[in-house]
Amino acid sequence: MRPNTGFYAREINEIVQNTEKMGERLHPSYEEIRQAIDDKKITEFDQEKLSEIHELFKEGTQFYQLNLEKIGLLKAPAKVMGNHRSFEKAYVQYVIGCQEMTDSLLPTVDEAVFNAAEKKQDDATDTIYKTIQKITNLLLK
């Protein structure tokens, strides 16, 4: 049975939109930590607030993991199969980066791990969006 291109496109679009929404929800907390690191005040960061952010990041990472499972179950049309694999690999790296960032917060913020996780997420995000553009262009042809 051939994959349904319309269904595939809708599912990919939904995954990307939901990923963006979760990112928008997590971003203010990320900014608080990033600012404290940049201002060299991370040791003064409120421990209770740090625990709250850790829980929020943990929830976000679990959400991204569910999206990754959905990506793995999708049947990509033949013309986008290679790009779908690239998308999936980049999303795996994104989820790993999110988990590493979450883990970097407790018991205290490990700045080196936090920074490395941020870079991993940024690199994965770039690849995700480039690949999504390719997939979209191929599906519209």
C-alpha cells in the first residue's frame, strides 16, 4: 500500500507546529537560565525555581520523545524517504540535546553541559527546518 501523501504532510506539519509551541512555552525558562549563566550569577539562582524549570524541561523532553515516536511510525512517500530519514535523525539529536539540557540543571547547573546541549539543539533545529523545507518542496512538485 502506498503512503498517503496528504496524511503524511499533515502529520509532519502538526509535529513541527507542536514542537514550536512547546519550544515557545519552554523558552522563557531557558532565557532565565541563559541570562544567569551569561551574567555569571548562576550560583545565585533560586534552587526552587531551578527545580520548577527542571520539571518543565522534563515535561517538554517527554513531549518531544512522543513526537519522535510519531515520526518513526510515519510512512513517508518514496520521493521524500531520504529527507524523512534526515528529519528523523535530526529530531533524535534534538531530543537528546533537550534531555542533556534537562539533566544539566540538577543538582546545580552544569554550564558546560548546558552550553553543549544548547549547541546540539541549535544544530538539530537547523537541520530539521532545512529538511522540512526540502520535504515540502518535494511534496508540492
